[in-house]
Amino acid sequence: MRPHLRSGLAEFPALIIIGVMILTCSRGSRIFWALLAAGTWFGVAFVFWLAYASSFQLWTGLLHG
């Protein structure tokens, strides 16, 4: 099995569990919600960095390459 397939199979049930927790208004521990928020913000920052890298850094490298 390829590594990205294994990580996807491991992360999908976690996403479903978090969704069920939110829909049922379950009270998770404070550290769980803090880590979930931190991970979400890290993911948003990573997507912005990827957009920046693909738009500016890679493009200027192709122009001056």
C-alpha cells in the first residue's frame, strides 16, 4: 500500500468522529479542541504558503531559470 493511501485511510475516520462530536454537541476535553484549532490554523497557513510558493516563487524561477 502506498504511504498517502494509508494516511488517508487513517485520517478519514478521525474526520468523521470529529464531525459526529460537533453535530452531537459533545463536550471534548479542552486540549482536544485546542489541538484541533491549532491544526486547522496550521492547515490554513500551509495552504496559503503553497499558493504563495506556486504563484510567486516558482513563477519567478521559471522566468529567470
